Amino acid sequence: MANQPVYKVIFQNGSQVFEVFARQIYQSDMWGFIEVEEFVFGERSQILVDPGEEKLKNEFNGVKRSYIPMQAIIRIDEVDKEGCSKVSSVTPADSNVTSLPFAGLNPGQKGREE
């Protein structure tokens, strides 16, 4: 695996912003989604454990591929090496991250009635 690229993917999931590292990322065959594969988590020492990275590692444990909606993607960077994955909470008062509106149906909405 000589010089395999590493991507830093930052996306919003509800009221949290996830920052993860992966080796494979591409547009999905499912319209409106980005596929992220081969998640990379930094090698950490046995003494120091980052709870944010540990939470993400547990969340993506056993995940072969993740489909992330395009409107949830904040940024994708190709980086030299993986860093520390993290989760940040977003509160409306201190946030300049806003979800784009989705023109789909609301979960309780049945559709247009005639």
C-alpha cells in the first residue's frame, strides 16, 4: 500500500459534526450519497485515550462502507497522513454550520392529496 491517499471527511449528523479519516471515498450509485470506505483511526498509546476518537471508533466498528448524504458533507480534504478523528457538538448559538433544506417528504406526511 505505497502512497495510498488518506481523506479527511467532515460531515454533520444531527447536532454533531464528525471528522473521520478514510482511504476510499467516491460518489455512490445511490443518488445524493457519498460512499466512504476503509476508515482509519490513529494509533494511540495505551496511556492516553481520546474519548471522541473512541466514540467514533465504536460507532464505525464493523462498518464496511458508510453512505453519507451529500448535503451533510461540510468538507473533504486529501491529507498526507491520518489525524485524530473527533466529534463536535453544534449548538445554534455558536454555529456557522447549517444544514441545507431538504425538499423531500416529512416522515408523517403522506404526499400530496388531491
